[in-house]
Amino acid sequence: MISEFIKQNPKLAIIIISLLVSIFVSLIYKLTIDQVRMKELKDKQKKLQEEIKKHKDKPEKMLELQKEMMTHSGEMMKHSFKPMLLTFIPFLILFNWLRSVFISTSIEKSWIWWYIILTLVFNLLLKKVFKIEY
């Protein structure tokens, strides 16, 4: 049933699939990442970047600030690892299935590009709507 819809309306199907996947990922990120902590870390990163610009002529101070930035970056990466683990296997299964379905459609060679572009757009919109900090 879904495969038939995709084969008959591949462009509409890829739009709907991209939107649904984007909603799924956004919800996973919203529920698994401490949004308050991520906002704090991003704000600290911005302040550190400004401090680094101010201390371009002081290499010792720059190194100290960069070391602190790396600590914050590591924590941000650690927070984003959990949702990545939760979405990785479902995405592998989904993409394998999509590849097999889209191979016999009019957009067989470009469906992945359609998906990537649409997902980027939807993710940007949903990030604003759900107020998600990545």
C-alpha cells in the first residue's frame, strides 16, 4: 500500500517521508537532550569565542580559552550521542527500504537529494517550532 503510493507519487511521497522523519528526529532530540544545559553550553561557547577574539595577541590566554571550549564541545557531543544511537538503526532500515522502493520511480536517481534537501529545511523549521538546541 505505501509502496504503491510512493511509486505513483514519488515527489509527494518523499516530501511526506522527509517531514515525518524530521518530526521523529526532532521529538527524539527534544525528549533526550537536556535543552537547558545545551543552551547554557552554547551561550558559554559564544562568550568564549568573543574572549578568544579579544585575546588574539595573548597566546597563553587563547590556549586556556580554547581548552575550555573543547571541554564544552565534548559535553555537547556527549549529549547529542544518545539521540543518535536511538535513531541510527531505524534510519538504516528506513533507507534500505526507501532505496528499494524508489529504484522503480521517476526520481530513482535523485530521491536521496530530494530527501536531504527537504529534511534540512524541515529540521530548521521544526528546530524553531519545538525550540530545540542541538
